[in-house]
Amino acid sequence: MHAEQRINGIIFSEYDYISAKTDWHFHENPYFMYALQGNLYDINKKQKMLCPSGSFLLHN
């Protein structure tokens, strides 16, 4: 994690993902994800999706 800021109950975080895969996990709260650069493969129980730079996702 590069940075994290909390404003009015909303948490803004910036991360670098350098590994090809992360282990299965879950998040307590819904979140938005914006890919700044590179490609991300978002894989969950329902679908697999390529998310290139500029992708904006909501995970509820």
C-alpha cells in the first residue's frame, strides 16, 4: 500500500500489485477499484474479466 486517506467514512487507498495472483479473500465493505496502469485480471466465483488501465469496478 502506498497511501491511505479517510474522509467522511470513506477510505481511499493506493496499492501496487506486483504478484500475478492473490489468494482468495473477501472484503467486509463494498469498494470501487480504478486501475491506473497495467492490466488486472479480476476473477471471482461468477466471472473472469480483463481490466486494462482506466477500468473502474464496483465490488459489492
